Amino acid sequence: MEKTDDYPPFQLGKSRFDQSTFQGRLRHFLDITDPRTLFTSRDKLNHSLELLDQYKANHLPNGTTNRDLWEAQKIKQAIIHPDTGEKIYMPFRMSGFVPFGSPIVVGLLLPNPTMKQMIFWQWLNQSHNACVNYSNRNATKETPMTRFLFGYFGAVSSAVGIAVGLSFLIRRANNLSPAVKLIVQKFVPFPAVATASTCNVILMRNNELYEGIEIFNKAEKVVGTSKVAAKKALKEMAVTRMILPAPILLIPPIVMTFVERTNFLRRNPRMHLPINAVVTTLSFAFALPVAISLFPQVSSVRREILEEEIQKETKDELLFYNKGL
């Protein structure tokens, strides 16, 4: 295998970036969420899968470089579910989250929406989030469909309830001027979406608190199932889901509030929607990799805080678990 200066030696199933640092995780998830993988042809996908199989069999074609292998693994990770081995539908891949989610976020941020519009966009957003969650789930232990539906209806109910409730209070606030009400109304989607997204992940994964998740050592040997680690993983996921909507739903309203005061937009009111869409998409593209980079996907936990039966199974002071995305 030929070496390339800009790519490290290939490791199957590993990241080419240092996952112990935020910068390394950010570069890794920028790679994972690259929307260019959405245009991968069937032939390119099959070639990537075949190349990785040849690597496993230690029978690589002449001239294969580390770059070829890293690119092949990137394509596989972007399209194929690691547990089921099946293709993930394009709108529900992590690489498709921004392109397919941005129009929904633009709908959430429409100025002065009617009650029907607000309910529709909140429902559509949570429906898309639920499908992304299900398509990228940990399928080593199959999640019952009832659990998925429970999380879905809980998220939709909380999102619609909070958005409608806050809008009702704002419209009834007699001490606010119409201009202030319009500005405040723009920020209603954030608490609704942040609460609903957190609700969604907690409701869909709360069975892990009762069953636990697998704990493994540096050699990736499973040493037990831990409820303590499950609680830690769920907390990390909840924080991520709470922070993710912040730049997406707070930056565009702030930017658009200033843009709306410019002479350009006053003379060209039809440009409001396309400018809003561009600002929203850029905010989304920035927020997604940053939010999911806050914690390592494979996180560590000290042996001393785990259950006694796990402590008896290993002498390793630091153990690991997959928290999911």
C-alpha cells in the first residue's frame, strides 16, 4: 500500500482525527456530515465496500493509498448503517441532515406565522428528527417500535405545546408594543425545539437506563453492561440536543432583525426569504458538527464509579462506551 503525506496510516473502523480533543472531533464530524457523499453513485459505493473487504482480506490492489481507504470508509460510514448493513435513506443520513433540514428550519423561522403554520412546521421538524434518530439508532439491541412512537408523540406534543403556549402569551402581553412582540415571536421556536429534541432522545432511549449499555476496554472487549454508563451517555446526548438548536434558531433571528432595517431589504422585500434561507443554512451547517463534537462518540468512564460486578470483571481503570449520535 502506498503512503500519502496528508493521510495517516489507515485503521479500519477508526477515525483519522484525534478523538480526545474537540478540534479532532470537529474535523471528524465535518467529514461525517459532508453533504457531497449524498451524490455518491451506486458503483462508487460498491467499489468502496469492495476495497474495504479487500483490506480485511489483506489483498489490496496495487497502488492503493491510505487516502483511497480513508475515502472508502468515509463513504461507507455516511451511507451504510453500521449494525444492519443496510443503506440509510438519503434524507435521514447525518450528511443529509443540513440539506434536508434547512428548509424546515426556514419554515420554523417565518416572520409572524399563523397558528396553523406554527403547528405544521413544529410537527414536520420533529417528524424529520424522529426519522433521523431511528435511522441512525444503535441497532445491536433492537428498539421496539412502541418506544419510537412514544418518543415521537412526546416530542411533537412538547414542541407544539410550548410554541403555541408561548405565542399565546406573547400575543396577550398588553405591555409589549407590536414591534417588540414581532421580535420576541421570532425566538419562540428555540425553547420549543430544544425541549422537544431533549424529550425525544430521553423518551426513545430511557430503556437503556433499565437495561444498561455495553462497557468495553481498550482492546474493545466487552466487560459488562452498565446502567451508570447509560445514565452518563443519556446526559451527554440531552446536552447535545439542547445546544444543537441554539445557533440554528437564535442566530438567524438576530441577523434578520438587523437586515430588515436596511434600505436594501425595504426596497426589495422579496429578498427576505432567500436571505433568511442562506443565513439559516449557514447557521445549521456550523451548529451540527459543533454540537455533536462536544462529547466523544466513544466516551470514557472510570471503573471506580461503575457497578461492583463490572469492577470485579476488570482491572482497567478506564473503560469505554458508545454514547451514540
